[in-house]
Amino acid sequence: MAEPTPHATAGQIQREIWRRKNKNKHGEEITSLNIIAMMDMMTIILVFLLKTLSNSSANIPQSDDLRVPRSSSRVDPSGSLQVIVSRVSITVNGRAIGVYLRDGLVDPSQKRGGSAGFLINPLASEMRNQAEVARALAARTGQPFRGEVAIIAHRDIPLRTIYESLYTCAQNGFSNFQLLVLKGGGAAGS
Amino acid sequence: MSSTFTQSQRAYIRRKSRLKPITPDEEGGELNVIPFLDMIINVMMFVLATITTVFTAMITIPAPRATSGPSHGPEDPDEITLTVKVVRDGYIVGAPGGFLQPNCTDVAQATLTVALIAGNHDGPGLTRCLVNARNNPPWRTQLQTRRNIQVAVNGDVPYHVLITTLDAIRETRPGAGDMFTEPALGILQ
């Protein structure tokens, strides 16, 4: 007479449960990716990109009112105060100063000496303020005040307006001019 | 001798080895960052597409004089100075003794030295003219090493013409800087 098969013990039952659980685990498909690291990287890149491009002097907003001419110059611009002469206005560091242009020319009522004058009063006032701030900053940091200003102008602005802007800046302490242009023009420019 | 499981034991084992499904309240234990990542990528692509990063350069110039014509004449009466006057019809190049003629060699009365080409100011033509002037035997000694030049511009000439002119007088080819790199600006009234 065959001996009866002994029943499994509690330990054997637990081992069987454990074995089956592990078998199921190995057979699982990956249902989710841990993308927190990638998200962290993307966020840092985005913040860095926004910060860099917004502060970069190379970021010149091009539009129908501001098309900067091209030049063969290869000298990289240095960060300095920006005076933007578009088709419709003159701004300083992106801030409106109340100088509006008509046909590319400054209203004679805003110039000292009228139509024949070169000094643009609102621009002179703004540049005076900027010079005071720059000098105070230079004094605190021990750096010399260089009086640099970058002129960003629309390509079709009459030179009379450009000269008036340059003259006004020079009369208020900013006499190191940088004409910002787009790289890539030949000798004939564009 | 192997042991076998009874039916009740097999049922017990089956029940205990089944993986528990994640209940909805347990799913919230880990943040679902996929929508956030989707938003980040969209914003980044939008920012890259809309911010026009252009490659800029600069041209340094001194403060211009608000007087007619170019700045003061040379302190040394024997010093040779060239003057480029930018007018609506082209360039007039002043030289010792008069004005350069269209052949850029002879000096005579005022005339248009470099005329417009296709309605535009001829920058390469001005460059060639200045190269000829520099190689002119009477002036070669002084002008070969001269870096300053007078530039007087008509007030109603567009700004891009000034840039073209500065490029033309500065170098014979882009990036060379082998000609007049120190222009002195003035305005013709």
C-alpha cells in the first residue's frame, strides 16, 4: 500500500507564495519611467536660456520699425547702455523717453535750437541721469566710468537724427560710441 | 518525497501570490510630472522660436562734430588727409590739392568720385578708389600707415549708407582692418 503524500508545511507554503510573487515581478513590463531627472534638466536649461537671452546685448528685437543694417565688422559688442533709434521713437535701454520721430526726424520743438539744433532735450535729460548713475556705480566699484553707449538704429533713419542722438549723448558724458550692426554684410553693406 | 498542496492550500497560495492592484489613493504617492515636462518642452521650443538671437557686431566711432564739413584740418600743413564726403549721388573724395576724379588718381575740381551703382552707394568702388589713392606715389609714404580719415555725411542720407561707407574705408576685405580704421565723423549741413 503506497504511503500517503505528506501535506505541505507552512514554510513550504510561504516559499511557494514568495516564488510566485517573484515570478510575476520579473514578468512585469515597465509601466512608468522615472523622468524627474530629465524634468530637472529641462527646467534648468529653460531658466538659463531665458536669463541669458534676455540680458544679452546680442538680442536686438527686429521689427518693421527697427531693421539694423549689416556690416562686415567682426568686433563683438560689449555690454553698454543702449540707445535705440527706431522709425518711430528713441528709447534708452528699452525705456521710452518721450522722443517720437516723424519721417525719421525729431520734432524741432524737442531740440534746443529748433530745427537747426542738435541737442535733443528729453534724450539729454535721460542721458544725464544715466551718467549720474553710471558714475556713482563706477565710484563704488572702483571701475572707471567709460561713457560707452551702443547705438542701435533702423537702417533708413536719416543721418541727421543719428548725429543728433550722438551729439546729445556726447554732451552728457557718453562719448564712446558703438554702432551695433548685424554681422554678415559685405563691403557694400545691406 | 515531495509534498503536495491540498486544494485549500493552493487556493491560499494563489490568493496570496496575486499582486495587489494600486488603489487610486495610493497612485497619488508619486507625482505625475509628465504634464509639467510637456509644458516645459513646449515653452522652451516657443522661446527658442520667438527670440531672435542675431549675431551682432559693433563699429566704434568717435563723437561727431556738429559743424559743417569734416573736422579741423591737419595740424601739420604737409600732412596728407583724405576726406570722404557722402552725398545723395555718391562719394566725393577730397585729397591734397583738390578732389579725386573718377579715375581715383588725378586731383582737380570737385566732382563725384564714386557714383551710385544701381541706385545704391558703391562701397566696393570707394574701397578701390581709396586703395588707388593710398598707392599714389606722392602720397604713398604717408597714407600707407595712415589710419585716420575724415568722413562728412549729408544729413538726409540713410543710416545704412554710413555703415556701408565705414565698412568700405575700414578694410579691403571683411575682417582685414587694413585701411582707415579711425574715421572722424562730421555732418554736411
